[in-house]
Amino acid sequence: MIYTDKQFVRWDDIDAFGHVNNAKYLTYIQEARFQWSYFQYAAKNDKPTLVEMVVARNEIDYLVPIYEGGRFFDVNLWVESIGTSSFVLGYEVVGDNGTVHAKFKSVQVAVSMDTKKPRPITDVEREFLNSYLKG
């Protein structure tokens, strides 16, 4: 399954070159990841499944610049692989005409909030991740 979140391009996301600044894309996927892992559940008074994670790596391919603010773009998110304590997420930022503006991968690591160190993914988290696994 693919999770889709809408992200709004603000006027201050546009840089001196007249397109969305490269760093802003990381904000878009971070916000989508938060909506996916936490807010979609909290908004329904459900217990969030996976929130104790950190980013270990980001990989980005900028494909087609976004030149205008004041619009929403879809951020599609899915799980590419699941390890013992880490998992890989895939993302793409897509315009309303279907143009893929950027593709991403991030490695997320589950952490213990007590020790601040990696921990194994729980069975409940693994079930949640498997529901978004793109095969």
C-alpha cells in the first residue's frame, strides 16, 4: 500500500533561482513521514504505531524543478525493505499533472527513547510496516 500526503509549497520555499530549494524537499518528506507514522492515528484517537525512529540516511534524485508556490503536491510514501532495527522508505513528490518532481529513499532506525540507541522493530511495528511494503 502507498500512503499519500499533501504538502503545500509556500512562497518562501522558492529560492533565488526561482524553484523550490533542495533542502525544502526534506521537509516535505519529513512532514509526510510524520503524518504517516503518527498523526493519521492520533487524529482518530488511535495509538500511533511507529514514532520512535531516526533518519540514518537520505538519498534524493531531483528530477523536475517545482517553480511555483501556493500549490499542493502529493508526497507518496511506501516501505521498500524491513530489517531487524531499520527499514527503508521510498518517496516521490508528484504534481497534479502526474509529473514526478523528486524521488527519495530514507533509512529509518527504530530507537529506544530511554537509551537513545537502536532497538529491534517490534511485532506490531513490523505488521504496520509490512502493510506499506511495496513488492
